[in-house]
Amino acid sequence: MLKRKCHYRFVTFLIACVFLTGLSGAALARSQDDSSPSVAEAARRARERKKTAAKPVRTLTNDDLPAAPVSGANSAEAQVNPAKAEDNAAATSDANQAQKELAQAEHELDVTQRKAALDSDAYYSKPDFANDKDGKANLDAEAQQISDKKQAVETLKARVAELQALVGEAPSLEPDKNPPNN
């Protein structure tokens, strides 16, 4: 009989465990349903967020704008003297090309000056920089490159001014980005 009592207790314990497991599973499922939105609700919210999201602002550049119309005096001149109009167009093209070359040369000069400044800082930060002959030679070579690039920039500036005068444009009054170091 002792065995039977023990057996009944064990069966009762198993039934209670199964019952409690079922109840906790149902409660867990119900709590998940209440706390998480349905897939349709999540999709609806995502569409609303997408509609209200700020759209990127488009930046216009000169390349996006149409070419400026030819003024009345120039168009009349082009009808009267087509050869002069072609020369003027060629000079305008040359002026634009020279301006691009000038901008490129100024950019290269700026990069070279920045690199030279970094190399100079690295050279002089060494405790025994006076014994570094290769480093000093490198700094001297960079100083010569800067000098050559400054001379090329000045030559291109003169060429641009000359072509602008030929075309009839006012020279650009842009300040010198890289003033000479004396």
C-alpha cells in the first residue's frame, strides 16, 4: 500500500505539472499577442514613416543649368561677322579650359603645401632632426616643388586674364587663395 500511495502522489504531481505548464504557455502566448503588433500594423506604420521622412534636398550646380542665352549685341554681331563669332567662341572655350587648368593647378599647389607642412612637422619633431639628411633633402625638394607650382599658377592666372580680356569678360575678382610666403 505504501507503494500505491507513493504512486498516487507521483501521478498527482505529474498532472499538476502538466496543468501548470499548459496555463503558463497560454499566458505567455496571450502576453506576446498583446505586446507585439500584427504584421499588417507594422507595415502600416512603416509606410507612414516613409511618407513623413524628409526627402533629400537637391543641390543645383552650373552643370545642371542651361547655357546662358547669347545677348542681343553678340547675336547681331554673329549674324554680321560669322568668322569673328567663331573666333570669339574659340577664345571662350580656351578661357574656360584655362580656368579649369588654373583651378587644378591651385588645388595641386594647396595639396603640396599641406603635405610639405605635415612633412616639416614630422621632420622637426624628431629629437635628432639635424642628423636626418634625407629628411632635410625631402623638405628642400618639396619647397622647390611649391615654388614651381606657384610660378605655374601665376602663369595660368595671366593666361586666364588675357583670354578673358580677349573674350570681353571682366576678369574674376576672386582673392588669391594662396598668398605668396615671403
